[in-house]
Amino acid sequence: MNTVPRSTPRFVPTLTEVVDPAKLAQSSLHSKTHIDAVVELVQQQIQPYLERRLQEKADRLVRTLLIKHMAEIDDRIRQELDLLVREAVIAELNEQTRS
């Protein structure tokens, strides 16, 4: 590989386009409007999916909470029922011994 030093060209091309700040701002505004429109469109398209996912999560959470609370209620009812049965049995036995 030959590495020959290159000489700097005599003329270097330059950018000579004049940028009008008003047009630049207007172009930027159109871009923002276009971006906002695309964002709105995407949001509309994914809205049903998001709502379905939210409903699934909410249903799962409600089921989980219901199962937990039902287990707690079941335990309390069993304890109360055991106590009532015990009291009824003791009362009946006391009644039979008096007779």
C-alpha cells in the first residue's frame, strides 16, 4: 500500500444555500403537526389492545382478591360454626345430665 501524501485542493466546495429562519420554523411546525398526527393514529390503533389488557389485568386482580377473601371468610365461618356446635353440644349434655 502506497501512502502518498495528497496535496490540498486549490478550491474547496462550500455550502452557499441561505436558510430562511421563517421557513425553517414553518417546516418545523409542519413536522411537529405530522408527528402529532402519527402519534394520535398509533394511539387510536393500540387503544383497543391496551383496554383489553387492562381489563384482563383487572379481572385477574379481582379474582385473586376474591379467592383470598373467600378463604379468610371460610376460615372465620368454620371457626364460628365450630364454636356454635361446641356450645350446643355442651348445652345438650348439661341438659341431659340434669334430667
